[in-house]
Amino acid sequence: MPRAILAEYDASENALRLLEPLTGVSDHARVRVSIETDKTFDPLARLAALNAPTADIEQMLAEIAAGRR
């Protein structure tokens, strides 16, 4: 399953340093990487691209609970 993670590029070591461990990925496993620099990353555009409803989580849970009554 695809997932997005953050990494820092170290040009002197020619390496990507992950900000958190990759759970479920074995040591020396080959992975596919897509590069987006912070300059091009727009979280609101990414959220809009999901084509899914978005709202405050508390409001969503209240509406779900109200629909179950």
C-alpha cells in the first residue's frame, strides 16, 4: 500500500534520511520513491485531490452519531 513519508536529502552521502522508521519494510528492501520538494508541496491542493469529504473530525463524529439515532 502506498504511503507518504518525509525524508531529508544528504547530498554529501548521496542518501535520503527518513524522519521516522519504515514499519513493515525489511532492511535493504527496495522501495519506489517520488520526490516533491517543500517548495512544490501544497497540503491544501493535496487534500483537494483526494476528492473526499473533509471537515472538522469532531463535527463529522457528531453527524455520524446523530445519524445513528
